[in-house]
Amino acid sequence: MSHPIGDVAERAAAGFTAQYGGRAAGRWAAPGRVNLIGEHTDYNDGFVLPFALPLRTVAAADRQDGERWTVWSELSDETITFGPDDVAEPGRVTGWGAYVAGVVWALREAGHLVPGARLAIASDVPLGSGLSSSAALESAVLAALLDLGGLELPAERQPRLAQRAENVYVGAPTGIMDQSAVIRCRGGHALFLDCRDESVEHIPFDLDAAGLAVLVIDSRAPHRHADGEYAARRRSCEAGAKALGVAALRDVTVDQLDAALAGLDDEETRRRVRHVVTEDQRVLDTVALLRAGRVRDIGPLLTASHVSMRDDFEITVPEIDTAVEAALAAGALGARMTGGGFGGCVLALVDTDRADAVAAAVTTAYAEQGFTTPNTLTVLPSPGATRLD
Ligand code: GLA
């Protein structure tokens, strides 16, 4: 996955100096994420198991007088400035700046006195690949503003605030997974998150010790109607829960599934419900295997998750399905789409010494179909958002 030359933290510091002169007061980093398993379960009060990527977004920042926020990003090499009127209500700043203004808005709305600030943003998290570049940006900015202003907001409450920035200010109806992963993950672990009460358990995910790697394949499929389809899936799930008389689909267990499905008269809703209920169980089963140190054995659960997303939730696209099939045919232990769907990335669990061969097999399959060459990268579970200096 290509990104600008040089270390991302150095690029943020150099960008700060070039834009504003002098040195930043500090640098704050927030990673992208992949979700190991548990897709479209977060907004159903269910379970997810993401881990943070080594790819990060870094904000170099200091305070400035007054209620004024100035932000430069290397991605567009553009500087935006906004003030109190722009964060008085959602939607006034648009484009990438909305994620920054949204955080200022959400902090103010929660009663915080947000300091004026100048920020320079650099990022290795690719945009539009389903690796949570938006949550990484929000979380790096949030961490910077909290520290610069001496504001108190415990880490476990930060994801909701960043999510509000995205849901209300930006207007994307996403769940709590991405911001939770970006802020709360730990190196070497996956984050087992109960999206109902936001309790977490850090599950050891030691790929090296198992001789395994996670290969991330950026499908490079254009995000076709992703926003509208995401919202439509949410509505189906809510309709399913309502018809079944439960607060959320999390409240249906796999043991109750057949009876629940029999009580639904719409075939599409039945498929959506089946995905969510079985996916929650796959997360629990994956966590149980990881707790038992059986990393290799999670492969079939990953693949079953993909099949469920493809056939029941209907959120995959030909590029994604091609990548999964080619990876499995080349010896991956399991493979699945990760993230919201309609494009984005596939992850494959592979023996470390097979990673290159699996990546090559996917590239060949893509060429045969005439798809844009995919980007591939092996990743290890990395730390969540942090202050660098
Ligand atoms: C996107 C959303 C998340 C989650 C996933 C699907 O990444 O931002 O909240 O719903 O899709 O699991």
C-alpha cells in the first residue's frame, strides 16, 4: 500500500514547521484497523474483534490563541481554518476537514472548553480502503486536543465522542467498532468488544509464535453505493429486531435462530438476521479458540464469516470474492472481507512462509479477471492511539 516517502511522524513534524514555523508542542498518533471477525454486528449491540494496524495517522499540533482551528493535511496539501460558527452545528465544514471540525464540535457539545489549535496531519492509512482512516484522523485529533487543553476524558469514553463526530457532524451512520479499535487496541492483541456495554477484553493474538501472518489485501474495488447500502443494512437489522420483539439482534442466540427465522415473513430480513446472529457466535467461537492458543484453528470461522457476508448479508463485490477464493485456493487457512463492505480489504490468515505465494495468487487471479492490481501487506496487531512526544 503506497504512501508518501519517509516516516509518518517526521512528515507531520516537518509539515507543521513548513506551515506554521517553529516546532509542534507534541505529536499524537492513531492507527487504522482491520476487523478480524464480527462484521455489521456493532450496531446490533453485538461482538467484534478488531486489531490495530501498524499504519498510522499522526497529528503534530500546538495551541493558538482564541477559538480558531487551523489544519493542514499532507493528503491534499491544503490548509483549512474554522471558528466557533463552523462548529456551532453539524455539517458546516465539509470534506476531510469535517472529521476534524466534528471532533471539535463533539467536544464542545459535551461541555469541554476546546483550545484553539494548529495541526499538521500526515497519514499512512490509505483512504477509502475500509481501514478506518476516518476514525484514525478523528482519534489523533481528539488525543491532541485533549492533551493541549488539559481536558479529562477517560479512554473508554473517547470512542463514543469520536463516533458522534462521525455520525452527527459528518453524517455517516457507523457503529462503535472503528473508534473503539483505534483508541483502545493493544499491541499483540485483538480487542474483544461487547458493543452493548463497551466492555473490552484484550485477547492475545500472537501470530509470530504460531508461525502465521495476516495478509491484508486492498481490493481496490470502487466503493459502489457503500453509504446507501450500509444504511439499508442497518434498517433491515432494526426491522428484524422489531419484528422479533428484541431490543437488538444481539438478543437472539444461535439456539433461538431457527424459531426466530420462522417468525419472520420477509426472506431478505431473514437472511440479514441470520448473518448477524451467526456472526456474533463466530466472534465468540474465535475468542474461545484464541484464548486456548489455537490461532490456526480460527481459519474456518473467518471463511464462514465471508460466506455469510456474501450470501446472507450481500455486501461483497466480485473483486472481494475473487481475492478470498484465490487466497484460499493458494493455501490460506481462512479469508474474509473486513469492514463495511462493497469494496475495501480482505484479510487472509496464512502460514508466514506462504504469504508471498498467496499474495501472488491473488494478483494473478485479479489479472485474469481484468481487475486493478490489488495492494497487499502483512500486518501485526499494533498499539492504539498514543502521544508520541
Ligand atoms: C464500518 C463501520 C463500523 C462497522 C463496520 C461493519 O467499518 O464504520 O461501525 O459497522 O462497517 O462491521
